[in-house]
Amino acid sequence: MTYKAIADLDYQKQLDEKRDMMRRRYTEVGITGFEVFPSEPTHYRMRAEFRLWHEGDDLYYIMFNPETREKVRKDEFLPGSRLINKLMQAVRDYVIDKPVLRQKLFQVDFLTTTTQQAIVSVLYHRALDEEWQAAAAELHQHLQQYADVLHLIGRARKQKVVFGEEYVTEQVRVNGKTYQSIQTENSFTQPNAGINEKMIEWASRHAGNTSHDLLELYCGNGNFTLPLAKQFNRVLATEISKGSVNAARRGAELNRINNVTVVRMSAEEFSQAMQGTLSSRRAEEANLSSFNCKTVLVDPPRAGLDELAIQLVRQYSRIIYISCNPDTLIDNIKALGKEFKVTSAAIFDQFPYTDHIESGVILEKLS
């Protein structure tokens, strides 16, 4: 999430620089061409987190320059959705003259959707007592006017108070079809809604229609799982986060998708279970041996695939790899060796005006 004042920046220039950098990096693994998917230049982020700075009677949002740790005041946030910008001002203006809500409030997080739903999370360095809860209920009521659906969550040490629900429902449009996506507070979701749809469509295009099953590691809330399910006989998806697993399962029910099995296991545990070195009740209940997976989709954290996961994915005919870290992506491609060939590649500008790049590659096993 950039702290910079993007109104003064040239979007196309920064995208061209990323493209040129990736062209040089991809050469290491024999990739000479790739698609580039640009973002909207403003209001592309659906979630954001800000510190609250108390200065006398004033109260304002700040971000930090990661290099200098300098505080940067944020009265608006152009990368954020328009709803985030409305809620930023509404929360600040309401809280500033109310000591019960203002006292030791140090952070506000926003999760919004293109469907005008939002969760506002207020974080405190003090206990949330009955007086605070009464005042927060009034804040929740006040904020209702700014969104079609709005939930408020208060957080303090070992304490969480929820006004409404802990999730919102996003609509993800892929290949002309709209999917309902459950997005839970404090769980990972793709921040750039427009680029997210482009990523899923790219993966869908290269997945094709098959008669075999799909294995997906790090499935999150089912972001790729649900739209791709109709292109496979069945989908076996794994995820370690309990909240994300629940969101993926609820999303499957909401979209009436009945060929998806979501197992709560880490990629490491799943790899060990498939190799027969780990006995797992969850693996047994999922009946892993009944799946005929030939394609595997991975969207790992920045650390990329570990050695166990590399050994697992090399067993499949095709790998759809979504990456938020070019360094570990390239390392993993090298680790797979000459057994696989990259047949398609793309970069998605998920995080404009930052050094971060989202990439995708299709790896086909050579016969």
C-alpha cells in the first residue's frame, strides 16, 4: 500500500518500468514475451489500514515512509476506493470530539467491496468497556448512511466486539458470469478488485475445459477456486486459515457450486499426506486418493513454494502459478528444472506506484 501522493505521479511510466524490469528478470528462465494487465490509476484498492495520530485537539490518519519512517498525513487516499475515502472522513469527523471513542484509538482498517459494502475496524490500546460499546453502537448507526451494508468491529488486546457481521459479500465478474465472494475481516483478500478479475480470467483462459480434477494450494477464500470449478470435473482446494476455509465453503454454497472440496491443511501438511508420511483425519475425510488431479494452481505467499511443495507440484501435468514475488517465482521455476516449460506469462499491476508485482505463469510438463 503506497504512502505516496499519486496525483503527482505518472501511472503509465511506473507500469512501463515494471514491465521492463520483468522483461529482464524473466529472461533468466527463458520467457521472452508476456501479457501486461494495467490497473485503474486511482481508487483501485478495496482495503486499507491507517494509523491514527493524536496531536492536541486534532486527529488525523498517517502512513509511514518505509525508508525514512517519516509520518505522512493522509486526509484522503486516492489509491483507495471511493467508499474508503468517504468512510475515512466520516469516522474521523465523528470520533474527534467524542473522548470515549477517541481515547487510545490508534488504528482504523477499512474493507470495502464494489457492491458498496464495508467493514470498519477500530483498534485500541485499552479495554472496550460497556461505555465504549454504547458509544460504538451509535458510531455504527451513524456510518450506515455511507454504505449499503456496513459493519463495525472493535479490537483490543484479547477482545473483539462486532456490530453486524464479520464479513462482506463481493461480486466478482469473470467471463460474463458473476460470482459471490465472501470476504472476512482480518483475512487475506485480493486488494485490487479490477486486477483480481483480470487475474482470474487469465487463469481461466489457460485452464481450458478438462475432464480431470484441479488441485489448488493456498486457496484462500476461494477466489480462483469458485470461478474455475466449472472447467474441471472436481476441485480439491487446501488452505490453512480457518476463516478463509469457512469463507470458501460458504462461497461454494452461495454460488451453488457442488464439485469443490476445501480441506483445512497447510501446503506442507498436504504434501506430506500425499507422500504418505503424515496421517491426517482431514485428509482421510477428503478421500484424497479419489481425485484425478492433473492441473495444480498455486498462489503462495511471498516466500514462494518450499521444497516439499515443489516436489508435490512437479507430479502434475500443468501448473498455474500466481505469484506476488518475482524473486521466489523465478527461483521456483528454476527448481522445477527442464521437466517443465513456461508456455504463457503475465504481469498484473495489482499494486500500482509500488515495487510490488503480481505475476502469473503457465508451466507445462514436457513428455
